[in-house]
Amino acid sequence: MTNLFIGLFLSTLITALLTTRLYRLFLWYGLNSIFLGLAALEQYKLLDDKALLISALLTLLLKGLLLPYLFKLFALKFHTERNIPPKIRLQYAILLIPAILVFTFYLINPILHLPGKNYISLSIASLFLSLVLIIEHKAIFAKVIGFLMMENALFLLGMTATEGMPMLIELGIFFDLLMAVVVINLLFEVEHA
Amino acid sequence: MFTFDPFALLFLFFLLLGVLPNLFYAYGYLDHIQRKWHFWIHYVAFVLSMGGVVVSYTPLSFLFFWEIMSLSSWQLILTDPKEESTQKAARFYFFMTHFGFVFLLLFFLLVSNGSLTLSFDKLHAIAQNFAYPSLLFFLLILGFLSKAGVVPLHVWLPYAHPAAPSAVSALMSGVMLKIALYGFMRMLLEVLYPWPLEWGILILVLGALSSLIGVLYALAEHDIKALLANHSIENIGIILLGIGMGMIFLALKLPMLATFAFLAALYHIFNHMSFKSLLFLSAGSVLHQTHTKNIERYGGLIKSMPLTAWSFLLAALSISALPPTNGFLSEWMIFQSLLGSSSIANMALKISLPFAVFALALTGGLAIACFVKAFGITFLGLHRSANAKHATEVNAFMRTGMLLMGAVVVGLMLFAPWFLRRFDAALASFGLPSISQKILFSWSIHSLTHNGGVVSPLFLLAMLIFFSAGLVLLAKRLRIRKRIFHTWACGYRTTPRTQYSATGFAGPIRRFFEWLYRPDVHFHKKTLAGHTTKFSTALYDVHIRPLFERSLYDGTKKLLNRLSYFIYRFAHFEQNRYAAIIFNLTLSVLFGYRIVAHQFSWATFALEAIILAFTIKILVIGEKR
Amino acid sequence: MIYTLIHIAVMVILAPLFLSLIKAIKMWLLFKKPLPLLQGYNDLAKLLRKEVIISQEASQITRIAPYLVLAPLLTALLFMPPVTKGEWYIGFVDAFTLTGLLALSTFFLMLIGLDSASAFGGIGSSREAFISALVEPGMILVIFALSLIAKNLGIAEAAIHLNTHFPTHHLASYTFAAIAFFILILAENGRIPIDNPETHLELTMVHEAMVLDLSGWYLALVEAASAIKYMIFATLFVSFFSPFGIGAPFLIALAIYLAKIAFLSLIIALIEVNTAKLRLFKVPNLLGIAIIFAFLSLISYYMLGA
């Protein structure tokens, strides 16, 4: 089942790359986090690591539900432009996205000899894809979403590479995240004023 | 000196199939040609030299016939040398074919240790001992594939092939390109085996690129013969996909799958010969009657030239890979061999091969669009010019030529298993395992892989005929009344100018690939009294120069120009600077001698380089004025 | 054998019903009075009674192409997966052949559009050529992925294999293949985000524009072809992506099969009501998603084993 969730995680990330609407982007981010949380839950069942359970539940609740909702509130509050056309042409994107997935594997393959190297390569690929998301948008919200997706990818990497990340780090990241959201809010206030 | 092994015999048979219908056609085409003797001499020399290339078994005879083939086809392009563009095309062709020849000569000199009269079977040992086999492979690619028109060495092809008389275009596009591939395959399988995996991947990538770029430029083309020539690039790409898969499978020690891929490539070589020749022949008939190559000036020709139109349609169905035609069968086989990639153990390779599948599928889709355009604009609707209005069916010889070529197309479809057995036997002579027992069962072709499929052309054909006949009978039974009358064209009068043009037809696709085409759009409009939407005349004109020509060739040309300008400036200096150049040359020779003969150390090398740079700067270049 | 014939006959006969069903659901959702479900048959019957008017600019192609639009689709019907397990079926024909047959049908449809020298036919053909060229790679990649998941490229065999070995280990790539295939259904059948089957505005029409100059019997052939094409895609979708109920006895299995298709039609109707038609040059974005999902399906099959 973890495989399915990781697959869905990737697919939401890729759909987010192709979206042209802001609220849709929040939705995909939420789904992305939910699938990540579900994958972490599965992993928890497998490893029986309490820390992972907490991370997973936090991911589900905070990133899956709360953050997209907050973002929507912000977007409504600041009357943000809702049309966010990506700068990378579709013609390139069709080939670029699979190529990133394949090439990451090609690069990772000789380095690692772990059993879960496919997962690691996929999570590094999703890191790259979220970077692409940051690159291809001018809108600040899309950049923020790209940053958050990157964080998700890092969580996936930590989960699959270390078989359960130390909880402290994950909690630290969560705290950073919330701080980031607060800072973004402030930034917007400043920009808006 | 000569060989008649199964592979050579197969290609002799290939030549026979390609040339015989063409001969009739060329005879019928003769009244269009002024220098008849010139034409015939070079035509015969061309055909015979292709046969010579196929049967030669020593580098010397191979190169000799190869050169005769190039020269005679060059002269054939110049059959009607009045137009400036023809001369330019011939010059380009002459340059490109000798560009390839140089590399071919180098290749043969290297693999035969300089003795060009060795027979091919002795070359393998020499090639094995050669220190840099990849160099040999690159020479081979440059030599043969520049002749076959593979991206990025394809730019001459859309100029050279249309400039020749149509019968010759058919020979060049249909047959000569495949002779180049014959040479490539023979050298590969007989001299250079075994090869590393990367060679196969390189060929696969070249194939995928060629197929896509060929079909994209074909779509944007208005000159019907240049359109077909661009499709040759596409199909060579498809063939290379097959050859590349075969090379990959052989490098990975999967010989059965390799044979399947090579079979697919060989079958596509034959099929492409048949339908491309037929397309060029029928396009030639249109050209013969309308005296223009511009597709926008045709239209409605199916009414005045039915046989030409139907043979064009047959070939168009086949080249678009629609079932149950032969083109479909070979493309099906190439797809199957790409699908065979799932049994590769190398994961990185396995997950990159879907890109090749993607390229081939997109090519297929675009080819359909392109041939709907070519057939629809040329033969359907109303005539778009007076030339098209007065066209009549061509003479009996040309019709015979087209009919015979059509028979070859149909024969390749109906007797596919027979042909595949012959190909199998020919490949077996290179030590590849025979798989005809495994894939051919009672007129159907099976795939080798566990997730593969089966195709049966006869069954499909029978079913299509059965259903169509059933529907026709039903129509008869229902006593459908028919009337020929105006149909409602949304209130407009239907005139030739209200029809869709070829430019318009390809419009959406051109717009989608605009980043690749970068078209020059000219739009002139005479507006009426300042209205933007009301106008009396409008002209929309699109020109597309191929990207490769612009970047690669023009770039090289610019670089050469600049270099020659510098040399020119050096050669026209005053005397003291002349002396300075001599001073520097002597100095560099001495330094060079010291480095080469004496002893090499990086420190002295750097020191000498610095001294040389200084003297050049001070004495030769001098102060900026 | 008899079951097969019944199955094929059911597919042919009920094909117009499902198109009417979609239309009726849409009208009902828009608070209009829904049209009777037999409307498709009434239309066809009316067309059969009518005289055929052939455009005076048209050539032989108009007289021949409608047959060749329908015949490949009828041929494709023979290769559909069986409704029930005991049914005799043609198992050996693979999915490439099927896409080839569909492309053959589209090829002649596009020729009809160009034959009558009217600008509208040209618009339709040109757009259809554009869309179908971009559908092709997605289709082939989906087939590739499915042939790996179902361990077989043969249509019928693949469907049966999916029924007996539901791919619980490859759910991710299975889901992506389903998403991609669903988008391709919308594109190939000219449903709303791609093409509006009910409009006759030159700005929006694709399929309708090509057949504008046909009438009577020929139009009936082409309309039947589009109904059967929908039936083919729906059958493929339900037998690949919800491969249940094949084990039941024939009549129950047939009922399940028809219910599944009706459910699919309901989903399509819901999508049609809730989305606007895309601009022509936005259509590639949707098809691009299909292509990327097909890639993703392959990649996740290989790399995640999922």
C-alpha cells in the first residue's frame, strides 16, 4: 500500500506542476500531504515507530487540511491573482517531467546499494519537481507551495532512507513551517500595505 | 570481390522490386525530359551501381560503386538544370555525399589496414584489434547515415530529392537510402560486432529524433515532393529505432529479441521502399499534369486522375501505419520490439525506453495528420488553380508503373510471412538465431515477448471487406435514393477559395510546435475604410526554415567564413608583420620539436605557450588601431 | 460462440442508447425535460428514411469513406473482451491493432471533411488531425503500461487476466493508467472538455464539422460509428479498470456489464455538466496530463513495483 500512496504522492505533485489555477494548486498540495501522511501511517504499521505515527498524523492534519485552508484564506484576503500560468511550455513539460524521474534514477542508481533505492530516487526526483514548481511560477503563493512540496519530498526521503526519521527533526521542520506561514502572512501584509 | 550471400541476394531482390515498376514509369515520364540520353545513361548507371554496392565484398569495389551511385544520382538531379534551385540542390547534394564519402573512406582504410582489396570477412579481425572501436563506429555513422538522411545530417535531403525527375526521386528516396542502410547493417553485423550497449542507445536516439523531426517538417511543407522527402527522414528514423533496439538487445545478450528487432527494421526497409516509391510516382504524375509542385495549387484531382489518386491513397494508408497495410505490420513489429524492453534487466535503460515509444507513437499520429493533408488537399475538393483544372490521367506506361508498385505494396502485406522468412534466413547468415518458427503461425505474426501480441493482416483485411460489403448490401436492400445537389455550406457559395488550404490545415499543429518551427509569417491585408475586420484582399504566407539548417549548417558556415577572413587578413599583411609571422612559426616549430622529441613536462610547456602568446601578441597582432 | 454473437449484437444495438443516456442525464441535471432514451434510434430511423444528398463538389471518397469509417469499428467490436468467462472470444488481437483500426476510421472521417470543398469540413478535419495526433502517444503508452500490468497485450486476455489476478500490487500504476485512459476516452469521443458533441458553432465544433455535408444513409453510418466508438471505449474501460462480474452466468454478467457502462456514462455526463469546453489550444494541456500519467504509470510500475 505504501507504494500506492507514494505513487499518488508523485501524481499530485505532477498535477500541481501542470495546474494553472491557484486554488487548484492548494488542493493538490493538500492531497499531496494527505497521501504522504497515509504513506507514513503505512510505514508506521510496518515499523511500529510511535514517532512516525505522530509525524504522520501531524502531516495529515496540519499540511493536509490546515495549511491549504489557511492559504486559501490568505489568498482571499489579499485578492491574489488566481490565474497562474506556468512559464514552462507544455511541450517541454511533457518530456521534462518524465525525464527528471528517469534521470534521477539514472544518477542515483550507481551510488546507492540500499534495498529502498527506488524510493530514494523517487523522493529526490520529487525534490527536483518541486524545484521546477518554484521555477516555473512568478506568483509568490505558487513559490511557497513549491517550497512546501519540497518539504514533503524531504519527509518522504527521510522516511524511506532512514526507515523512520527521528521525530525531533520532523517536529522541528513542522515548527519551521508554521513560522514560515506566519512570516509569509507578514510579508503579504507589508506588500499589501 | 563479390558475394551472393542471402543478405546480398535479399537486397538484390529489393532492388528488383524497387526498380522494375520504376522503369515503366520512367519510360512514360520521358516526354517531360529534354536530355533523354543523359537521363537514360545515368539512370542505368545509377541502378547498376546500386546493384554493385549490394554485391561487392571488398572495400575497393564497395567504394567504387558507392561513388558511381553518388555521381550518377547527382547528374540525375541535374537532368533539368534550368532552375537556380535545382543547381543549388545538386551542389548541396554533391557536397554532402562526398562529405560522407570521406568518412567512409577513412573507415575502410582503418578497418582494412590500408589494403582495400581484402574481402569483408577478413576485416573483423582487424577491427577487433583496433584500439578505438568507437571511432570506427562514428566514422560509420557519419559515412552511411549522412547518405541515409538521419538527423542532424538530413538537411540536404528535402532539397535534393524533389529536384530530380519524379522517377528518380522515387529511386533515391525509396531505394538509395536503403542501400546506405544496407551498408550500415552489413558493416555492423559483419565487421564491427560485438558492440557496447551505448552504440545501440545512440542509434535509438538518432532514430527517435529523425522520426519526429522528419514528420514535423513534413507537416509544414507545401512542396509535395519535399513533403515526401521529409517523410523519408521520418521513416529512416523508424527503421533506425528497429536497428537500435536490435543492437541494444544483442549487446545485452538477448539474441532472439535482437533478431525480431532487426526483422522489423528489414521489413520496414522493404515497406518504405514500396510505399514511398508509390507516393513519389503518383505525386510525380500529379506534377507531370499540373506542372507545379505547390500543394496549394492542386485540388479535386481525384475526379480527373482517379488511378493516381487511389494509388496515392493506398500508399498514404500504408505510410500512416493504418491496418491492415504493410506499413502497419512493420510498425507493429517495431512497437513490439520496443515493448520487449520490459525484459531488460538494466533498470535505467528500461525506464528510458518509453521515450522511444512516445516518439514513435507521436510520429504515427502526426503522419496520419500529414497524409490526410497531402491527400485531401491534393485530390479532394475543388481545383485550386487552372493547372489542376486541366489535368488528365497520365499515360499508360506511368499508370503501369504505379499499378506495379501498388502490387508490390499489396504483395508485401499479403505475403508478409513469406518475406519475414526470407529476412530471417538472411539474418541467420550473420549468426543471429532464426526465429521464424517462433513468430510465424499460419499467416499471423506473433510477438516474442511474454506481454506481446499477435497480428494477422489477412484476418483484418477479410473482416474489413466483410463488414464493408455487408453495409453496401444493406444500402442496396434499403434502396437508398441519391441526389447530387448543392449542400448547405452555411450560406456561402462554395468556391475553390473558400476551401481549407494546406497551410490552414496544418495550422493548429504548426501553432503547437511553434517553438520548434519559428515560422516567418507574412500577413498582408488591405482593409476597407479603416475597419480591422473588413478587408478586400488578404494574403497569409508562412515560411519555415528548418531549425537544423539554421543553427547547425549556417553556424558552421559563419564560423568558416570568419576563419577564412582571419586567414585572409593574415595573408595580406605588410611585410614586417609577414616576417613576424615567420618568426613565430619558426619559434613554435622549435618549441614543438622540443616538446615532442625531447621530453614533456607541463612546466616547460606552459612557459613556452606563454612566450609564444607574448610574441604573437606583440609582433603579429600589435596594437589595436 | 452464441454468447459472443449476442454480446456483439448487444453492443451494436445498444450503442445509440448510451449516447442518448448521457444526453438525457445532462438535460435532467440542467432542469430540462430529458429526451427519451430511444431518441438515438429515432434519429437513425429518420436518417434511413431520408434521401441522400451528395454535394456536387464531392468525389468518390464521400461515397466510400462512410463505409470505411464504420467497418473498422465493427471489426474492432469483434475483439472486445468477453462479458462472461465461458464465452468464446478472439483473444489474439492486441491493443495496437485496435488503435490502428480506430485511427483508420478517423483517417476516413477526416477525408470526408475535406471532400466537399466547404471550409467547415476543413476546420473539423484540421482540428481532429491535431487532437488525434496528440492522443496517439498517450494511447500507446497506456497500452504499454496495461500490457505490463495485465501481463498480456491481447485485449481479451488482458481483461481476463485482470479479472483473475486483480493487480493489488500495482495499484498506483493501475490508477494512473485509468486516469490517462479516461482522459483519452473524453478526447477520442469528442466529449465536452475537448469537443462539444451538441453544438453547431464553427468556433467549437470538431466532429460535427466534418460530417456537415453528409446526409441520410451516409450520415446514419457516421453517427452509428460514433456511437459504436463510444461503446468500444466504454467496454475497454470497464473491462480493464473494473474487471468484476465476469465470473457470473451470462445474463447476470451482461447486466453487470451494462450497468457498469451506464455508470461510466453517468460520470461522463457529470463531467460534461460541470466543466466548460476547453479552447482548442488548451486541449493539449489536458492530453499532456494524459501522456504524463501514462509515463508515470510505466515508471511507477518499474520503479515502485506498484
